[in-house]
Amino acid sequence: MTAPQNPITRAIWDGTLPIKLSLDTTEAAALGAKTIIEPYFIEAPRCSYFPLLTSQLRKYFGDMMLNFIGDDAEIWYDVDGTPLKWHYPIGLLYDLHTGYRPDSNSPPPLPWSVTVHFKDFPADKLIRAQAIDATQDFFMSMIKEADFLRNGSTKKVMNLSKNDQTQLWDGLWSKNYDRFWSVNYRLVMNDGQMPRHIPLRIYLPDNCPVLQEPVSPLDDNGNPLTLGDVLHQILPELFPSSLPSENSFAAPVIHGVIPQLDMPIVRASQNLCYPDNFLHIVVLLGI
Amino acid sequence: MSIANSDTTTFPNNSSSSTSLNTNLVENVNPQVSLNPATALEKYKKKDSSKVVVRFRAIGNAPILKQNFYKITASNKFQAVIQFLRKELNYKASDPLFLYINSAFSPAPDEIVANLHKCFSTDQHLIINYCTSAAWG
């Protein structure tokens, strides 16, 4: 089954990040490494999740004679000492942790340097997954949460056949655009109905709590609200106006780009959402 | 002559209007420049100390609580709600327990109660269903 043509969702789906995964040096010794362990380089889809890389990594480091017999779910990742949330998409984690503004004059920090850990899972900072299937469960829960925001129920997801529901996750891990988008298209387009609320989350620097509010796609007069309007409503101090020219120090970043602020929020949601159906907006300050 | 006159009369008008436009621009720009992004962030960093009502509903053969609604600090993560319910039910970490919002979906433990309440509450109550086997998996 082929998905409807959309160059934007296609480009987002094809977006990848080169990542350099290095083994924590003290752990390497503890795991029986006798020589220096070379890092593993991978080009990972921005829309994917770290647990989907774990089996490759395990094989690579296993071939280096590392003695690790634990479960895949024990393997975790960090950047500069901050554990990475495995249930966030990789692209979101990159935008959030590098804080790289695409409009700056310096080149992006690539490949992205991430440390892999096989020991001492930080259960106080990360959710402990019971099994590797947890990624799929968390992903499907996000899709249902998004559906609830759009429709006040999860009927649209629950009315998908078992096969179609499975196709969402299968399409994602097997990197099959048509498999995923032929089903997901029905969800994000909401069968042509205007959604009640837009599924979105906003991430601010300095460990501010994540913001999620019921965001209406229309104003009181039924006119479409723009991305700029929404940012101005939720973060008036950082976006003193909904117009692009007046917002000099804060910039929203989605999939590593700064989107047009005058784009209707419903269009942004349909085209720029991650596979979990949420618009994940990282707000960065200064250049 | 009359044309020249009208030109000279409109010219100063134009220049005065452009001066006032400039002043407007400066007035618009100034508050932004003086706005310190760090101070703006402080506001969003502050923990919400307000409390919200959560209402627990048992599903299937899950034990019923004596009291089914509680006030919970809004800035808590959903993890705190899970732990609270486990304690109330005297459940060990190994006992299976599944929590859902509005009989519909299971939020991640790191989602913030305030956000869930803002987005999904009914009559100011956040309705949490719980059961001992996966229900709306």
C-alpha cells in the first residue's frame, strides 16, 4: 500500500543524523576490554528511537569481545553526563541536547557524540523498561494521547484494524515510509475534521518542565491560528509577538529547522509532527 | 507652482510620519531588548505548587480504594501518582498494575500531572483508571 504523496512528510521521514557512539571508558575495562574500543558510527533516522539501535550496537561491541550478558533494556545512552530519554525520538533529543540553532553561523555539531553504557542504569533519571517492547508500547500510547487531544476520545486509533495498528510500529522500525504513512495519514488528517486540540509539546532550555496545553487550531472567530500565535499565547515572554520579525531571541526548532511562524498550526501538525503524532517544538534562545 | 507647493507640503508630512514610525519601531523593539531571556525562563522553571484533583477508578478485579479522590501537587510527574496508588493498594513493585487516563491511554511516567490535568480533566478532575492486567493496551 502506498501513502499519499507529501514531500514534507517524506523529507522528515528521510532525515538522518550521523551519530558517534562511544563506549564509556571505565565500563569498557570492567567489561573485559583489553584494547581501546573504537566507537561505532551510525546514520540514524531522526524519527527513530535509541532502543531500535541497541541490537546493532550490542553486536558491534559484542564482537569486540565485551563480556555483557544483560538484557537489551539495561543498555542506555548519555550526552555529557545527561542520560538520554529512550522514549523520545532521536531527532528531538539532538535538537534538545545540542541546543544548535540552524540559523547560527557555526556548523552543526556532527557527528553527534553519544556515550553508550552497559552498566549502572540510572533508574532515578530514566524510565526502566521491562522489555524492549516497551518502546512500542510507549509509542502507541503517544499516538492514543494525540488522538484523544484531537477528538476527545481514542476512537480513531481503536477503530483501526489490529493489522493497521501494527503497521504503524512495523513501518517505523523497518523504515518503510509507505507502510507507516498509509495508516498514519488517516490519523493526522483526522478524516478531514478540524481537530479539537493540536497534540504538541514545547521544550525549553535549562531543564524547564515540558509544556503541554490544550491548543485550539482556531481562534474565537473560527480563523486559523498560526504557529506564531500559539507560541505567543503559551510563551508571551519569549515570543512577544506572533510575527517572525519581532521574535529575535527565541526560535522554535522542529526536525532541526526553524519553521515559518505564519504557518497555520493545524498544517504544522499535519506535516511536521513526529511519527508519534506530536508536534515536538524545541525553543532555543540567542544565537 | 501649486504642484511645487503641494510637494513641499506633503514632504514635511511624510518625513514627520516616518519619524513617528521610527519612534514606534524603537518603542516596540525596546521592551524586547530589555527582556532578558534568562529572567523569562525563570518563570517557566518555577515549579507549580498548586494542587489538582485526581479520581481513581478500579477496573476489572482491581481492589477498590476507600477514598477515590486525592489532591496531588500539579508539578509532580505521573510516576508520583503511580507510586502513590501502589502504596494505597499495598502493592509491591513486582505486582502488575496498569494506569490509564480516561480509559484511553497510559501516559509515560515522566509526564507532568499539571499538563495531564490541563489537557484531559473532566469537571476539574483527572480520571485515572487502574487495573491488574493491560486493558486498553
